[in-house]
Amino acid sequence: MSLVGDRTAIATALTTVDEVTGYASKPKILRPGDAWPLLGPLDRAGGMSFTATWRVFLVLPQDEVTASEWLDSHVEPLVDALLPVGFVDQFLPVAVTTEAGDQLAVQITMRSE
Amino acid sequence: MPAAAGAHIYRNASVEIDEVEYANQLTTARLVPDQPVQTMRTLDPTGTLQDVDTATWMFEISGLQINIAGGLAKALRDADGGELEIILQPKVGSAQATATFTVRALMPAFGGEQGNWLSSELSLPVVGQPVFGVSA
């Protein structure tokens, strides 16, 4: 197990999806389609291995209807793109708090080795 | 202690059955051996003899029960008792481990429990031995 390079790999995988730009860490200015991973718990698995749980945040269009429709059409491509780097467990619509106010976003929870 | 190389959370697999990819319908795809061992302990404590049988195999699958065209449940039902060619690759990509083998199709469940995914679970007998290889 090694986490080295995983953030970049997740960012690269996210960028392969249309209208998504992946970053290894949270960008300073958030635009719709921006996505980045945050490491969650590392749980001991078999042998010398750990299950890494990642939360990937993805900023949605800020119009509520557009955001809903955008997510509807991007769930499958996102799961496919992330498959080589993690097993997606959940998509959860959330609000990301910024200085400019809350932004519509989705939190993707996934596990990797 | 160094981390274990090659450890993998099972996902991104390929399960081709008669040249149709069904990985997106399956949650389990596993070749399970049955290999009995017969041991004779002689009067000499150092003279223990062991006879290991040739393994026989079952192909365990579980996943969605899709009963329309394109569904594995329908394909198995249609092929009942017939032979199906399988290529199982636990991780897609080149230079990855593969197993190629033939199974006998069995009837899957039909129907299920209200409020739950329609699912089915089967252990299909493998004809002969799997051939283990590496993907191109």
C-alpha cells in the first residue's frame, strides 16, 4: 500500500470526465466541474495493507435544476473514470462552504487499497 | 515492514461469459477449488504420507438477476445444462492474471423479496481445469 501519487491519480482520473477538472488538492478558486480528493480514514486490512477511504468533492453548476441534471448525466462516467483508482460507495449532494457563500457540490465516497 | 505489493480491492474486473461482458451485473465472481487431501500416519512418526487429489472447481457468482435480453440470469436460463466459456480477469488491463475455463450453466433463481434488488447466486461446476494465464 502506498498513498504516494494517489491524489494525482484521482485528479487525473477525474479530468478524463467531460466538464470535470481534477485537482490533487482543493483549488483556491472553485468553479463548476472542479473536483479534488480528501483522505478519510485508513483502516487496517489484511497483512500490511490499509483500506483508504477518500472523499472526492466535485463542485456542481450553481443553478439548482442545472446541478441536478448535471449530476444525473455524470454519475456513470464518474464511476467508470474512478474505477481504476477506487471503488465508489456513495454519491452525496452537499454544500461546500466558501467565503462567497455555500456552493452546490457532490461528495463521492470511495475506497482504495 | 514493507507494504504488500499487489494487494487489491476487488473491482474493475472482467467476467466474459461466451464473449459477453457481465462484470456490471455481478458482485461476486470467484473460482473455488475443492482439493481433498488423504493423510496416512504410519507407526513411524516421521512416516506420514499424504495424497493430494487433483482439484475440482466451482465458479461462484452472485449479482443482479436480470431476466430480460442482455441479462446473465436470462442467458444462464437459456443455456441450462449447456457449456459456457468463461474468461475471468480480476483486474482489467494488460499483464494481469486471467483464468479461462468452461462451466455448465445452471438455472438461476427467478423472483425475489419485495423492496430489495432482484438478485441471484449460483455455484457453477467447472468442466475440467481452468487455464491460468496473463492478459495481453
